[in-house]
Amino acid sequence: MRILHTSDWHLGRAFHRVNMLGAQADFIAQLVATVREREVDAVVVSGDVYDRAVPPLAAVELFDDALHRLAGLGVPTVMISGNHDSARRLGVGAGLIGRAGIHLRTQPSAAGTPVVLADAFGDVAFYGLPYLEPALVKEEFGVEKAGHEAVLAAAMDRVRADLATRAPHTRSVVLAHAFVIGGEASDSERDITVGGVAAVPAGVFDGADYAALGHLHGCQTITERVRYSGSPLPYSFSEADHRKTMWLVDLDADGAVTAERIDCPVPRALVRLRGTLEDLLADPELARHEEAWVEATLTDAVRPADPMARLTERFPHTLSLVFAPERAPDDPDLSYARRLAGRSDQQIAEDFVSHVRGAGPDDREQEVLRDAFDAVRADDAVREVAR
């Protein structure tokens, strides 16, 4: 069976101030063309179809168009909701839409109920595990303490239990939206940290022939059977080195996987430039970046006059301007933001406690801080669902 694995469309999202709806429409057109030209048997979309719980009308219209075009090809499609989606909204009409071959899986309770497709070698069971917010689904899965690994492991137990009831040699594909250990994050994914640990081991998917992952925006191979497709378009300058692709996966009669990357159309290259303003304006080596989307980091000791206006004369698609004067590591003017870069909320809070009283928090106090942050995230998740 030939499967096209994609995820993280984020319909309705902009890139800095650039409207990406046209680029997203181009991606949908290319996806449909790939399905037709490469004789794809099934499409899987592993979450974050939309960028937010209540997407703009234009994004909903593009999604509707994508569904009609995929259904028109007669190729089954399986989709799950991600942490950016409203599971309730995305799942509206799922029963009726399923009759057209578009299978929306947005309910955690259905984790062990697959979409079963067949090829010349027998059945392939597709299990859709929507994004599982631990605080909201721990009772559904009977886990004592909310955590990503615990709820995902419980969901996979249901998958394996159902698979054990099926005909021998039934192959399986699992769609999941999670942060798996070994994956490389970028700046454009929303934090899903709970209890200080967001990542889950790849071994949680043992028993599945292929795990089609979503959430991380870079195309990645965790193992031969566990892969991220990544987002089809860039949504932050941290993705400047990404090659935006989908996975074309062939599942043979024995469940062995072979995979090929299919390039997605990206409207413009991304580049991060760093140096003094005069150097960036004068360096002939930078001519090749003049039509790219640019993030410029200026290292001038003193902020120059009208830097954005001057930069856009040479680089008209400059979208981000950062000031980072080169200073000695012990310079007292080293920015607060740079000192906090890469540190989690938990680490920042613990540093604050150390600064105020001269000693860091003990184990019990660290647990109190973790519980407080988890409560805030859970409350945010409940409000997002309520929307």
C-alpha cells in the first residue's frame, strides 16, 4: 500500500506579516497532484490542520476545497486533530464525511477503532490518535498521573489490543501528534510540556508497522518505522535549513517500510543574516539572498539609523530585524532575553527563587512549581477546547 504522509498544514497561519494562504493553496494543489500522479492508495494528515481553534473563514474554505478534491480522487484520507486544532470543531460531521472516504479522528475514545483499508496483500488498519492533552484525557485512559508518555502508552495499548483481534498479517499504521524523543524542534511549534517532560520514547509505538507523526515542523526519521513529515511550509526562521517535504511510504506485504521524500512548493527561500548593517549592505556574497525572506541580526555596537528601511532597499523581503550588539560575556548590559534563551519556564522560576533567597528550591518546592505550571497549561487547554 502506498501512503502519502503529511501533517501540520496550519491553514490560516501567516509567516511574520506575510499571508500564507496562497502558498497553502499551492501546497494543496501539489498534494492532490502527487496523489494522482504517484498512484497513492491513502493519505494521512497527522494533526494541526488549522493554526488555531477558530480558524479564519478563508482557511476553512481552503480545507473544504482540499476535502472535496481528495474525495473526488476516490483516495481514502485519514486525519487527526493536533494541539492547534479544536477537536470538536474539526470533528463536526465526521460520520457523514467518512462516507466520502475522508476519515476524521478527533476523539480519544476512538483510539482503538481503526479505519480498515485493503490492498492486494490484505488489510491495513489505520489508527488515529488525536493530540492527547494529558490533563484532559487521563481519566479516559485510566492513568493515575497526567503525562504524555502515560496517556500515549495507554492509547497504544488499545491499538495493540484491537490489532490482536484482527486477521493474521493485518498491517497497521498509527497517526499521532506528539513530541517523540530524538525529534528536533523549531521555534514555531506550540509548547506541549507537561510535568517538565514533553517527549515520549519512540518505543511507545512498538507493534505498529508505521507511525505517521505530526507536531514537529522538520521532516525527520526517528526510526525506519517512526517518522515526522514536518510542515509543508516554513512558519519561523528557525526552519531556514529545512527541506519541506511529505513522505511517500510504501508498505509491502510483510509490513516492511520504504519511504521517499516529496518536495513541497515553498514560495521563497529563508535566510538568516548576521553582521553590521554596513557589512550586510555591501557584501557581494549576499547577492544570492536578495529575493529571499530575510531575518537580519545586526551586531552594530550602536543601533544604526533607519536600519529596516536601508535593509529593504537591498533585501526587499526582510521580515525580521534583531539587534544583538557584540559584547563580552561578562558585559552587564547583556540582554535579559539572551540570558533566558533556551531555558524552560521551570528553570526560570527556579533561578528566580535562587536569586531572591540565595538558595534554589528543594525537591518539594520544585514539584510545587511543576504542578503550578501544569495547572496553568491545563487551564489553557480547557479554555481552548471550550472555544
